[in-house]
Amino acid sequence: MSRSRKKTILPRRHPKKTDGLSCNRLSSLKPVHTPPHGVDLIYQDESLIVANKPAGLLAVPGRGADKQDCLASRVQAGFPDALIVHRLDMATSGLLLFARGAEMQRRLSHLFREREVQKRYVAVVSGRLELPSGEIDLPLIGDWPNRPKQKVDFASGKPSLTRYRLLAHDKNAGTTRVELEPVTGRTHQLRVHLAAIGHPILGDALYGGEGRAGRLLLHASALSFAHPLSGEPLALASEPPF
């Protein structure tokens, strides 16, 4: 199996929760075939595909001829039936899920709507985050005069919840590495929530992060869900490149 370093395979067991974060494991994975050019393929079977999106690459095509290169088109070059199920910001790297066909896209999208997909991100934020774990519960809405920015709005914002767990402090850099779980999936949710509590993600010029990082230090590091056909718990992981 190629890229085995990016997967965790353990015997099937009941989900375990730690600090409010849960993780499921897959008891068996099918072989990953040669990926399409320019695609870091993490997992593939007859139902779904998981690929690793690099920072700076669009998830889906944008407007204009110069914005057609994206992870979706690269994956579809090798798997014409691949349909994207969720998205990542262009500046964010990490795991992205594709369905094989419209029916599987419907099933996987249902899992996301019902919050049956556990997502984990790793970020490096400015300052020293003191609490070992916690929640950020702040309603969000589009900041229309300053699009594409989002903002906290207690009057009109949609409920938005992020759980976090402290991973490490860097005293010399004055930063904190954290694991993030977006319970809801609002646009720019993690970026706005961390900035709102005074710890913007490094490299996030849109929300006050310091620019010295060279990129947004936010990586979609884990996806866990029950396989829509077998029901087996599937857990896929990708180490942050920072």
C-alpha cells in the first residue's frame, strides 16, 4: 500500500472520546492505486477517494481561465466519476473527500449534514493559549462589505462551535500548536474563531495572523466516519507540513 505512513490501522473497536474529541479506526483498507499526476492520494476504493490538498491550490474551479487548476480537476483526471463532498479554503492544506458517483455523493453529504463525520485540524496560532482544551461558541455571519471575510455577530450570526485541544507551546516563537474540531462548518469558522479569542492562525492576513509564516498554518489532519457501504469505521490522517 502506498503512502501507508499517512494512515492509522487498528483493530475495530468502539469509538473512544478524549477531551471531547472522538476517533474511529478502520479495520481494513483496500490498496491505493497509482494516483493521477499532481495528486497526493491517501485512500481510494469503489465508493470514495481521499486526497491531500496542498496549500495554495483551489479545491474546485474558480472564475476565470487562470483558476481552473484545482484538486477536483486533478482527481477527476484519474477518476472521472469523482465528485467533491466538502471543501477547504485555498490557503488550507489537508484531507479532502470525494465520492465516486452522484449516489455516493448524496450519502456522504448526508453524513456531513448529520455531523457524523469527525474532522480534525492542526493549526499554529499567535500567542500562548493557556487552557488545555475548551470550546469557542460564537455565531458567525458574512461580513458583506468586506467579502470574503466573515465576522462574529450575536444578533444575526449562525450558531458556530469549535472545540480545541492544546498540543504544544513554542516559547521562543510565542506561538501555540492546537488541534481543532469544527463541530459546525461555517465559512472560515476556525480562522474567525481563533482570531476572535485573540489567537489568530499564523499566516492569516485576512484575520490578523502574522505574515512571517509564509502560508496559512492550518491543515486538515484527520477524517473519521463510517464507510457508507460497509459500515466499517474509517479513519484517515495526514501529518501537517509545518
